[in-house]
Amino acid sequence: MLKKGDIVTVIRKGYPYRGMQGQIVRTKIKKHADDERIIVAFPEYPGQEWAYRETNLRKDKGWSLENRVNLLFKRNSLFLSKARYPLRIGHTLCMHEKCGKKATQDILINCWGNVCQIYVCDDHSNWNGKCVDSFPFR
């Protein structure tokens, strides 16, 4: 069951924004007596909302990396450097220099137009979404 605030991907062929992620802004809008629709907004197109049947949407765990960049930095024309390996909580070290703690999350920073995905511990999570000249990597 989908609810307001869920992140979804449009999966139906031929539908507007197929393959794109959006966020549910309203649910259970009835166009006809037996036809309930869900209203979805897309971050790439502010102010536009589309109605879909629940069967035409797939619920996602969260925003894709590309959408996170767009939402944080308000544009999607930046170059994205993805981490070379996946975050394994409890095993991956924080990428901040002089830090020996385990990483708990991935963050995104904008360094001169190059958005970097970085794994950090809770102490260094305040770097998320910042535009900086450099990051002190280990």
C-alpha cells in the first residue's frame, strides 16, 4: 500500500515520466467511481504533478543517487563521482582523514562542480550537501 511521502518509480510503458522517480503528494484521488489515482510530483519538474494508478508505480527504498544530487544542489548538470565500492555498515571505514571510526552513511559534497559520494561516520555527516574547495580524504 502506497502512502503520502513514498518515493516511487513509474513502471508502465508509454506513461509520462516512465522510469523516473517521484514522490507521492496525495493518495486516493478518484477520477471516476471505481478509478482511484495517486498524485506524484517529480523533482526534475517542480510544480508539475501527475496522477497514476497504484499498479503503474513501484515503491523505492529512497531517492536514487542522481536525484539526491538534484535535490541537494538544485541542479542535475553536475558531474557525479560514485564510490568505487558499496557501503558496508560496520565494515567500511570513514573516508575523513584522521578518523578511525566505521562509516554509517553516504553523503554528497560538491567540490568545484564535481559531486562526490563519500562514506562517513556520524561525526562527519555535517559535510553532506556542502559546496567546498576540497575534502580531507584519508
